Amino acid sequence: MKKRLSILTLFLTLTVSSFACDICGCGVGSYYIGILPEFSKKIAGIRYRYNTLRTHIGAGGAITYLTTEETYRTAEVWGGWTINNKFRIMGYVPVSFNEKLNQGITTRRNGLGDAGVQGFYQLFDNRRTVGRRLLVHSFWLGGGVKLPTGKYDDAEKNTGSESANIFQLGSGSVDFTFNGMYDIRLQDAGINMAASYKVNTRNGEDYRYGNKFSANAQAYYKFRIRKFVTVAPNAGISYERAAKDDDDGFSVDVSGGYALLGTFGAEVTFSKIAVGANFQAPMSQDLAGGFVKANNRAIAHVSFIF
């Protein structure tokens, strides 16, 4: 049975991003989901994402009465299906639980997020021996569409203050992604690389979130503990950048920016079940002109291989 190891950049990139923080400063549109479990035909699972950030930061990083602590939690059903060993279709449906705290008052917004589907084509999957070790490398290209299934509330946008338009369940727009994934492995040691570019369109309220680029690279090693148990720790970096938003033809100053994060995690496979987790810590960032600060993030999943 042919197996391939690849990563998808919300985000999933999914983004990684296929969840509430797809349109906010804590992820600037990441489709990052970490290393996918190996599968040859079908896979389905549940992902959980946790993100926190601080918004409404004053000039020079000052804390003011407007400063808000925000938390984004997302549970996401996702799956993938490989057809004829060359085509792969992946889809996701998220449910988001957003929360923000300001001056002791907590505001919540829960509900369905933006769902989407992506398709990939495998350009090559080469395998050969180097000495006594097996060298495997594969390359996938693809694209997808994100649907406006999550609610966009135009009233949340505050044009009277320095406020990023991020506390939303969805963007309200149909958006498109273009993705590339490359994996190279010498026996049990490998490197994963992925990149994604997301093109956003204007929603019904004449607001368009800025286009987003994300890229990540990870090194991993697979420890085969038993015949049906594999543990793969991994570590790497992730880079994300977003253009400024557009509101009715005018550029939004409090939007866009970049974030560079260090990542580490592990994937464990038990025959037909895979579990994994990934932690991401900001190393450098400049989001929404300094009015948004991203904190640590975490992703965990349970997946079933068919």
C-alpha cells in the first residue's frame, strides 16, 4: 500500500485559515494544521484549535481601557480522499466559540464557521534507495474554495476607533486558495514544506479581507515503537503575511501584517487511528499596525484512517 506524508497549510492552513482566526490577527489567514497522518485512501477526523490574542493596543504597546483579551476556540470536522493515487480531495466544516473580555465584561459569539474544500494533484512521488536507506519525496499542487457559511456581522466593525474587524464567525465572502506541499524523507527522518496563498473577495457589506500568504517547514523523525505504533515528533517554523483589508474602496489601517512562529509537536499512529498535537509560539510579529498582538496557539486532532 502506497503511503504519503504531507502537510496542508490555514489552516489548513486551515489553516489553516479554515476557522475564525482565518480573518484575525492571531493567524492572519493560516491554513497550518501540522503534519498529516499517513493515509493512502481515506481519512476523517476532528481537529481542535485554541488561539488567544490582545487587541485595541494603544500607541507604543500601551494598555488602555479599550484593550481586549480575545480567545478563539474551534472544533472542526475534516476529511480527505485520495483518488487513483494522484488526486486528493480534502474538506472541513468548523464550529467556532469566540470570546472577548474587556473591563470585566465578556462577549461571546458561537456558531458555524466558514467551510471549504480543496483539491490536490500529485506531480511526483519518487522512491529510491541511497545505500541501505529509502529516500522518498513527493510534491502536491492544488487549490480550493472557502464558502461563506459562517455569519459575518457588519455591526461588529467599529469605524470610530482603532479596531480590527476580527471578532467574526466568517468573512462573508467566497475565497480561493492555491497550495503547494513538498515532503522529503530519508528512511525515518524527513522535512515537510508547504505554502498557501489565499485570494479573498468582497462580501455583501462591501468589505474585503486582505489576501494572505503562509509558508511553513518542519523537520520530523518517525520512531517505530511496535509494528503498528509510530511516534513522529516534529519542530519547525511558520510564516504568515496578510495585506491590508479594504472597506468600501478604502484601505483599513488597522489590518494586515505578518507573524513568524516557532512550532513543535508530535504525531502518534496506532494502526488505523492517529492522534497529534502542535504548539506554536510567536517569534516576531507586526499585526494590524501594532494594535493586535498574537499569543501562543495550539492544535490537536484525532483521525481515523480507512
